[in-house]
Amino acid sequence: MDKGLPAKREITFETELFGSKTFLIYVEPVFSKAGETIGINYMGMDITDQVRKRERMIKIREEIAVQKAKETELNRTIHITEETMRAKQMLATMSHEIRSPLSGVVSMAEILATTKLDREQRQLLDVMISSGDLVLQLINDILDLSKVESGVMKLEATKFRPREVVKHVLQTAAASLRKILTLEGNVADDVPIEVIGDVLRIRQILTNLISNAIKFTHEGKVGVKLYVVPEPPFAKEGSQNGSAGSTANQSTTNVPKEETCTSTSQTSSDQRGFHGKKHEGSCQDSSRSERGTPVTNGTIDVTEEQAELPETTVWIRCDVYDTGIGIPENALPTLFKKYMQVSADHARKYGGTGLGLAICKQLVELMGGRLTVSSQVHCGSTFTFILPYKVSLSCDRSDDADDDLSDMDDHGATDDDATAGFFQFQPRTLGSLFSSNGSSRTQNLLAHNIGYVNSHKINGFSENCYSFPTSNGQTKEMDLFEDACSVAEALEISPEPESSFSHSPDHDNESAICRDEHHHNVVNAENKVSTRDVSSCSETSREVDVKVKITEPQLPAERQGRSDSGFQSTLNSSREASNSISKPKILLVEDNKINVMVTRSMMKQLGHTIDVVSNGVEAVRAIQYHSYDLVLMDVCMPVMDGLQTTRLIRSFEETGNWDEAAKAGIEKPSPSSDSLQPDCTPPRRIPIIAMTANALSESADECSANGMDSFISKPVTFQKLKECLEQYFP
Amino acid sequence: MDFVNQLQRKFIDYSSSLHREGIVDDQFTQLRKLEDENSPHFVMEVASLFFEDCEKLINNMAIALEQKQGVDFKQIEECIHQLKGSSSSIGAMRVKNACIAFRSFSGAQNREGCLRCLQQLSHEYSLLKNKLQTLFRVSVASRCLYVCLVIFCRENEHAEPFPDVLVFQLEKQIVAAGGSIPRVH
């Protein structure tokens, strides 16, 4: 009314009879003709229903929106899941594809590291090798994990000797140990000599735990303890749920056929179960009696009840302990989760992928065991896993290595190895360990690389401190092999050591072949040497001297005549004095270093070593003291050029004295020194070849006018040198 | 296998281009032949020595040409002579030709001409250095890869078939390009 404008409003009344009702009230003022408001019209409409409808519509729309959102979310999740699955599959496939060539690159890099490299190159190569290794490890971990997760993991059951496994794992770890730590292994006496289990996986777990322990321990020791325990409580539970192991097939390979117990053909989860009345009585009896008597002597002394049974189960506990940095309590629960490391700092500082423990846990549980950890910060940690192993009684007594133990054979394992329960690896006592074990393996691993290894000097990996006797050439080659092989092998603490072993039986034959190939190499070398022998009538030993550059200068004497010594690559062939007697002595007089290098290299290919001086004065001096069969003389040189030098030399040859040279300022050689021919015979005329930059006629005439016999125009080529030598040393 | 082939081809093409462009000549090919298992990196070593030498000489000449009192053309001629000798020995054709041109100007004691020649010489030297360093990189890479491949396929006999014929072809290619095969039997 005051404003004079119509208005409408919704007003809700609460009525007793009809509940709440909403009215739309419309009010408008009425104006007189004069414009004064005299009254209002008002209208009311019952819009309750409409309001309700409206509200419902809103609600419905809301619900629809929510539904839609949920749907999209679900779809996205499905997509993501599908993609994840596909990605995982692809990752597994790709990883496998990537792994093969990557191994190649890494192996090659390791070999490259054994060649001569300068510091910068070596640093780059080290980075390359460690990165490559890391990537390989990661790929292997990923593959393993996806295999285990997808349930495709098959468990093997092979006989193996726990002591040897422990020893080998420790050995491998010790070989690549870069810190001062003591590694020890202790296998209790009651642990059987041979057990049946998936040795590859067990070794993988052990290796992983040990390498973790080493990684996080900076001083003190890392150790493995193996001992028998009574059947643990967790084995009794979960008898009905074979979830962990249900997807695992147990492929029994070496179990004797006469088993009567049905449990052996069941999955591992059943194995640990105590199924009560489910099984045959005998089986049950055995397991019960097994439990009853804590197996202190689980090897062969079986009670009569088990006599009919070929197998029994023994639970062995393995502690991997260290005196490392420890694990904080709050990190323990997530320790075994995938991709988890104790902290981000840890990850950064210690590296690693965080997959190792997850894999271990999965594997252990798959095999029917448990993996636990106890730790104290700054003191150390102990990782424990308990696994059931079957023990085959019939074979326990046999001492001869079975053919099943294909992966143990090449150790040449003795009985001592089988029964030795305690090993310790102090830092720096690795040399002997490896040379004894490595020799049988050297020809097996990397056998085909012999030729290549042969051609390079091994000067890397000094931190592994091998010391091998280098008493004679033959041993030296063997050492080179061992170095290369054990070093290459030591670098692989990959979880798949089977690669190194599965090769051995195949390569047993190859070792013989490769030795032959090696000789073949040698024969080739000799042939090559003799065909290069263009103009010199030298003996093989001298050729070898030239062809085969040895690193230690004191060895050449021993090496004379040994044409199968290793080829070394050095360019420092600066041997001013030749060792041999009837090879032509050649003097090169040249001031330009590059020309010297090129000429020397070409002469080397032609089978000659040369002496080098860089100006005329030095050339004269050289001739005063040594007898040369040929002189290659550069014409343009500082101090004294080639022409004058030649003149002086010719004057000596004609007069028998060095007076002219003395006039030019070069002292005469002292009579007591080993100057040349006895004074009665006139000095021999030395062929002097000029090396001219511009071979125009003026130079040629000048050269011969000054006493030179011939000339070679620069740049010096192989062909020119060859012809020259042929001319003067037919 | 493909990438190895590609790398090989790259190496061959690149080294052919060096010859075509006149950056190196036959003498360089000769040097390559001097590489064997006793000196597998001979060319690289000679080239490095040459680079050092060349830089020093160019530097000396630059300093000599800047002398206000008077340019010592004799010193410059000596430097040129050295450089010509070295570049001719390793087969650096364009550098050598630049030296020859330079020599006539220095003989005529023409300072301006010498400066221009020095610049040209510098340019040729840089070009050579770049090209050779690239060539070495490709050569080393392909050598590595080749060996790696051979080792790898020997070790993985059950992997995809990698017949010896292919390996042999690779070897031929490398040798044809002037490279050398490390002895892997």
C-alpha cells in the first residue's frame, strides 16, 4: 500500500484439518481516479499441490543427478580397473621383452668396463651399469610380483641341500659386498641334509632378505640362522581356507612314486592343515607323531610308524638378522605392503623399489609359511620365515650327488659342504673362495666371450680385491676369465640365480669347444702375424713381440715364443730400443707428433718398430751411437733440417769421422761409448729416405743432391711405406 | 635388430658424408685401417692429438697476427707448415686446403688476408672436430651395440632366431664402412 505496487507472496498456513497448505496471495492496490490508493484487491490461490509437485520434482532431479554421478563414477572405476588389468598384463609382457635386451646391454657394459677407459668414461660407465642393474632388478621384481598375484606361480618341489643354499647365497652376497660387514650362516644340526621344496623361490627369498639386511646395515654383521621347529600354530588354523595356496599347483618332480600318503598330492595349504578325519589314517598319524616329537633329528631316524611313508614334513625356521639401522615400530605394519618403504627419506637414501618384501611375503605364504619381522631401531632387525619342507627319507642317506641336483653339481660339492653348518665370510677373504669355486664355472659362464675377454685388459673392479697369481701366461688368462666371470656373476644378485646354474649343464660341452675356439683364435693370430710379415725375415717370437703388447714390461722375456698370450691394447708402443737382433733398425726423424703417431702405427702394422727423434741433431747423435738400417728423414725440421743432417751423415760415411758434424756443433761421440763399427772398416752407407711435403721436382733434386736415396711424399701412406721397405729390405 | 641396422646405417652414411663433403679424404680411410685389436681406438687418439695441436697453432697464429709492432710472418709460416703436415697426415682435407691458401697470404705478408684465412681455418677446424666427434660417438655406440647383440644372442639361443647369417652381414657392413670388428668368437 505504501509503495503502491502489486506484490505476490507465498504464505504457508498450518491447518489442523488439511495439514500445511500453501497459498499464493496476490495483492494489488486500487487507485482512485485521482491516483490515491483507496483499497486493495487480493486474490488467493491454493497452490499446495503444485508446491508439493515442485518439491518432488526437485527431489527427483536431485536423485537423478546423484544417480548419474554414481554411474559415471562406477563406469570410470570399471574403466580404470580394466585398464589396470590390461596395463598389468602389458607390463608383464613388456617387462619380459625389455628384460632380455636390457640384460644384454648390462652384460656388455660390464665387459666394456674391463677395457681401457679414462676416468670420465669409467664414471659414465659406472652410472650406466648401476642404472642398468637397478632397472633389471625392478623389472624382475615386477614380473615376479605379477606372477605371484595372478596366481600363475607354480611351486616346484625339488630336493636340495639347505646348507649349500645358505652358503651360496651368502657367498654371492659377499662377493659384491662393498662394505665391511661380516656375513655368517648357521645351520643347526637337526636340519636335514636334504629337503624337498621350491629351492629357487627359497633362494630368492633368502637373497632378498639378505640384500635388504646388507643394504640397511653399515657395520657389524648380517647372518642367517636355520633351525628346525615344531609345527607352528598357524599351520593348524586355516585348514579349510586354502585361499593362499589354492591357486598354486604343486608339481612334484622328484618325489618317489611309492607314496601312499595322499596329502603329498594336495596343495601346500592342505599340507599345513590338520584335517582331522579327512585323510587316511596313516597320513594323519605321521603328521601327528611328527608334531608330537619335536623333530630334533629330522634326518633319517624315523619311527616305525613312518617307515611305510617315504616322506615326512619338517618345519624349518630361518632368521635373517642384522645389526643395521633397524625399523621403527610404526613402520612395521606397512613393511610388507607393495611399494612401501619405511619412509620417503629411506627410499631416497637407500634406493630400492619397495617390492622385495611384498614378494617375499607372498611367496612364503604361498608355500604355506609365515614371514615376520622383529626389530629395534639402531640395533638391528631380524626377519623370520617358517616354511614346511618335505623330507624324503629314502635319499637322505645317499652321499653321492644326485642327478636331480643339477644346480648344485658344478660346485663339486663335497660331503663336507653338505654337513658343514657354519660359515663366515669376513670382508676381504673372497679371493680364495672364488678361485676355488669359480674355476669350474668360468668356462661355463660367458664361455663364448673368451675371444672378447682375451682382447681386453682387465683393470676394473679393483674394489673386489681379487688377487690371483700371475706366475705364467697360462694362469694369467685363466685369471682373466675368472675375473671377468666372477665379477660379472657377482654383479647379479638378481632373484633369478637359476640363470647362472641352468646354463652350466648346457655349457659343459661348450667349455671344451671354447677352448678349441681359443686355440683357433691363437692360430688365427699366428696366421695373421705371418701374413703381415712383409719384408722382414724375423722369427715368430719377434713377431709376437711386436703384435702382442703386454702391459708389464718385465714379462716380455717370458713371453717370447708364447704366441697364445693375451692380446693387450696399448698405444704406448714407445719402445725406443728394440729387443731383437736381426730385425731392421729403422730411425724416423720427424718433428710433427701426429705424423710420428701415424707413421709409427703404419710401421707397426708392417711389423716394424721404429726409433724416433725429432730433429737433425738428435738424428746424428742417434746414428753415432746406434747402427741403423734405414732412416726416414723429414725434410723441414727445426734446429737442423733433413738436408743438412743427411749431408753430415754422408760425410761421416765417406770420411769415417764426425768432423763435419762437430763443425755444425754436434759433439763427437766419446771413444769409450758404444759407437759403431770398428775404425778399420768404413761405415756402411745407410739408406736415407726423405719425407717431403711437396714432392715437386725441385725437392727431389735437392734431396738427391744432398745424399738422400729416395723420397716419400707426405702424407705418408701404408702403401708408400710398404714399397719403400720392400725396396730396401727385399 | 632394427635399431642396430639403423645405427650401422647411420654410421656408414655419416662417414660417407664426411668423405663426400671433403672433410676427410683417403688418408683418413688409411688411418681407419690401422685400427685393430692392438689399437682399437687409434683414430680417436690421433684425432684428439690433432685437435690439441691444431688449437694451439691457431691460437699462436692469432696472437702473432695481433701484434701491433709487426707481424712475425715467419712464425706464422712455421705454424701453417706444421698444421698442413698434421692435417695432411690424418686426412683432414679441408683443413689442409685452408692451410695452403693461408700460406700464400702469409708468404705475401698480407695481414688482412691472413686474418681472413685464419678465420676460415678456424671454421674448418671446428667443423672437422664436430663431425669427427659425432662419428666417434656413433662408431662406439654401434660397436657396443653390436657386441652386446652378439653376446646376447649367443646367450639366449632359445630366444628369437638370430641367425649367424645376419651377424655376418652386420660384420660386413661394419667393415665396409671402415670400422673394425672386435674379435668375438
